[in-house]
Amino acid sequence: MTGGEPGAVGPVGPVGPVEPAGPAGPESAGPEPVGPGSAGPGAADPGAPVVERRLHPFTPLRRAWVPIGAGIGVLGQQADRAQEWARDAGTGLGTLILVAVLVAASLYGFLSWRFTSYAVTDTELRIRTGLIFRRTAHIRLDRLQAVDVTRPLLARLTGVAKLKLDVIGTEEKDELAFLGERVAQDLRAELLARAAGFAPAEAARVGEAPGRALLRVPGGRLATSLLLSLGVWAALTGGLAGALIVWRASDNLIAGLALLLPMLGGAWAASGGRFLAEYDWTVEESPDGLRLDHGLLDRAHETVPPGRVQSVRIVEPLLWRRRDWVRVELAVAGSKNDVLVPVAARQEAYAVVARVLPGVDLTALAFAPSPRRGARWVVPVWWKGYGLAVSPQVFAARKGRLCRRTEIVPHAKVQSVRLTQGPWERARGVADVHVDTGADGTVTARLRPAPQAHALLAAQATRSRTGRATSRPDRWMT
Amino acid sequence: MGLPGRLLTLRRLLLVIWMTVLAVATAVLAGLLIGPAWAATGLVWGAVLVWGWWLLGRNWRSWRYAERADDLLISRGVLWHEQTVVPYGRMQLVEVTSGPLERRFALASVQLHTAAAATDAKIPGLAPAEAERLRDRLTELGEARSAGL
């Protein structure tokens, strides 16, 4: 806290906009400086007072919708009783109550907007919220993993956007909702520039770093790839068959439907839902990391900072293999977005992976299978899917026969190494090696020959230690 | 290094107490509800006690930890064997805990935390002096070789 700047605490803010002037058009969007003597959004000169900024004036409208919507919902549900009651009490009183609710809701919306502000200082982003219970979130910029701009459908129509902040060690994302679209872009660029280590004065000027398109997934290919997923068809046929059997057996249509609906929901989430979310997926390279843009209705904009990727997973479903398509997922500490490329030809996907894991050549990885003698009786059929490759940069383990998954961890990201061996495995002379990463993930190389596993345990500990020395710093601009 | 013998004593004492309680409860219930002769079923817990006694000893003997030049190695388990290696540079936090029973037996546990939740590096039942020495030593080494995520 720098402290002492006037108007830092909401309720007694001296100047600032007195009236939000209704839902102002998007063109008037802008962070409104609250403190006197502030020089607008760009006031990041060293020594200048920290500027508290407000959210977009559209916000109270959204906030007010909650109580209004709830009120209407209750009325709708109790329509009969409400009508009766309104007749008894006379229409005058009813209107009065409706108006009172409306006023209270708008007041609530306005106040909660008025009491929410944010400020960017040299080291942190401060967000103050709360009407009655004040809450101030201090987000350290060097702990910032990624900043995402998302535009839900309604917000897209009104020209505003939501800023989501990924911070190490927090469960839920802090968010700034809503900001003008332009403001959100600028703030995002500024935060990332500062997190990357640019001087504060420079950070505001650097602006959105220019990007270079790496990959764009055509809608047709996305649709084809989703149609070629076995899981969806299995869920559909399984659900239908199960529902039919239950219906036949019990002569109860409801029971059948009850079985079918969750299956349909799951199938929809894995196909239609994914299509909506992953439509027009573009990957752009920029100095602040890889930028992902995607979504048909809700546009999302995400950034994957380089050097913070804990592990990468290459997924090859059975039906994609003839076309040589792959899906790339990744784990970033503190972040929930996990898809890097929803579907792409292997070469294109590997080119993108090479950006997040510099110096790693995935095609050069030679996977050694598990020993036939030992593994065959521990995991009967699926043992053939297991494989392990260790290069100077990464530890890569493969598993699965129908849907092949390859997980790749840079040695620099390994937190601890474990070796486990159950009684059955010992009898067959094999052991498992687990590698734990910071994104709460564990990559397991299963069923390695026991002597090899012990050697791997020792070697991996050494590699994870030395790998660190050669990896990129977190503040990649400094 | 292995673990002090007091840990084994504590665990075996707990085993004896629990088995006795269970045996008495089983014997009384069976004796009252079915017939006096059935009270002998309580002896089943005696067999469990012998088996557990042997298991505890075996497990206790299997525990090893070693402070190596750059990492800590913990090895444990007989049937389900597990070895954990944590490089000093990756330790985020070292924790020494001691419950009421452990304190009574002059024991303390050292737990290491890294950024990975799956890291399971706990050394139970050390002598308090050794636990504190280990904590200080690990913290010191961790600082010297510190690395982030």
C-alpha cells in the first residue's frame, strides 16, 4: 500500500463520476480516474500517484440484472398467488412494490459498481470490491501466470469484455468484469508487459505486442475431428441401448429417459460444446507468449506465457491416426485452460509445441516399450501402449492403445521423482517411475525393468536439478 | 538412516490397545448374544495382533532416508515399495509436526512440500532433535539451491 492518495477508499471518494449517466454507449468506454490530479489511464510515470480506475459503466446493469431476474423468476413461479394477492391489495400497491424493487436493484447495482475499483502499481494489481464487506485483492504481478480477455455473447453485443487473471496458488480466477473492449486489451498488454519485467513507464507504452499467426484450425476440420471421436459415439450408442433395455425391461419410459439424458449431455459437451468453444481456434506468437483466440459465441482470448508450461500432452485418438491428426493439451501452474491445439496435422502441432518447449524436437524422441516378459502379466493387453523416452531436455511417457497419450515434461519442471513397485510388479521384475510437476500433475512411466527404473530415479533427480540451470527465467523479458 | 525404535514401540502399543479393545468387545457381544462358548471368537483379534506386530516391525525396518549431496532420498515399504527423491532446490516448505501421543514418546515428523501436490515426502517418528536438525539443514540447503516453479 502506498497509502495517502486521496480517494483511494470508495465511500468517501471526493470527485469521480457522480452519475453513471445510464448505460453509456460503448464508445464512451474508458477507465474513469477517481482521484483528483490523475492524468488518465496512461498515468504510469514513476512518482505519479497510483490511479484507481473503475469498471465500465455497463457493469451495474449486469449486476442489477441478478436481483431483477430473481424477482421476475419468483413472480413467474408464483403467478397465480401473485395475481390473487395483487387483486386483493389493489394494483396501486403492486406497482409501488415493483418500482421499489427496481429502484433497490438499480441502487445496488450502482453502488456495487461505485465501490469497485482497480489500480496497477509497480508491483501489483489491486482490486477493491464489496459493498458491505470490503475485499481488496492484491495480485503480485510477478506471480501472474496469464491474463485472458473473454467476451461472453451478451458482452460482445454491448462491446465490453471480461479480464481473467491467472495467479499461482489461487483456486479461483480473479476477474475484472466488465471493461470496455479497448481498455481490456490495453490493460492486459500493460499487465503482461510489467509481469515480463518491463519498467512501469515503458510497460504502458509497449502496448499490445505484435503477434504472428502460427496456426488456424479450420471449422471443417474441427467438425470432422469431433465426429471421429469414439467416446462420443460410444456414449451415444451406450446411452441409447441402455435406455432401450431399461424401457423394454421396466415398461417405464421415464426411467429410460433418465438414463439417456446424462449420456446425451455428456456427448453434447464432448462434441457440440467443444465445437462452440474451439471454433476458429487461432494460435499467435507474440513476445508475451502464445496467444489463443477461440469460440463461436463466446470469444475467449488466452495467453500462455513461455517458460511456465509444466507439461505438454499429445493426444492421438484411434480414428485420427489415419489422418495423422493430434490434439495438444498443456498444464500451466494455476491455470485451468488446458488446450493448446484442438486438432492439427502432426507437423503443425509439433511446430506449436516447439514454441512452448524451446529446443525440444518431438520427432527425435525414441520410445522404448515395456519389456514383454515382465509387463505382459502385470497389465495384460494394454502393456503394449506403455513407452518411455528421455532426451537431454524432456522426460516423455506414452500410454494407451486406442487413444494414445504422450506426456512430456521438461526436466527443469520436475519437482520430485518417485519409484513404486507393488508385489506383483516385483515378481515380474518391473517398476513404475513417477515424475511430479508443479501443475499438480504426475507423469508416470509404467512397467520399466527394475534396474532401469532405479537408474532412471537417480538420473532423473540429477537432470531435474541441472535442467533448471539452463531453463528460461520466469521474467522472460529481463 | 532408519527411524528410532520408539516409533515402533508407539505403533505396537497402539496396535495392542486397539486389538484388546476389539477382542473384549467381540467376546462380550458374542458371549451375551449367542452363547458363552462364542466368547472365544474374540481370540481372532489375537491372530490379527500377531500378524500386525510382525507387519509393523517389517515396515519400520524398511524406512530409510538419506541426505545426499543434492537431494533427499526416502525409501519405504516392503510389499509396496516406494522411493522418493526430492532435489533440495525444489523444496517450498519444511514442516515439523508432533501430535500429543508422539510428544509423549518424544517423536516428531518432518514433512517436505514442493510445488507438486503429489510429492509425498514425510519422515515419521524422528527424535525431536534430529527432526529439528533435519529441518534446519534442509532449509539451508533449499535456500542455497533455490529454484522456483
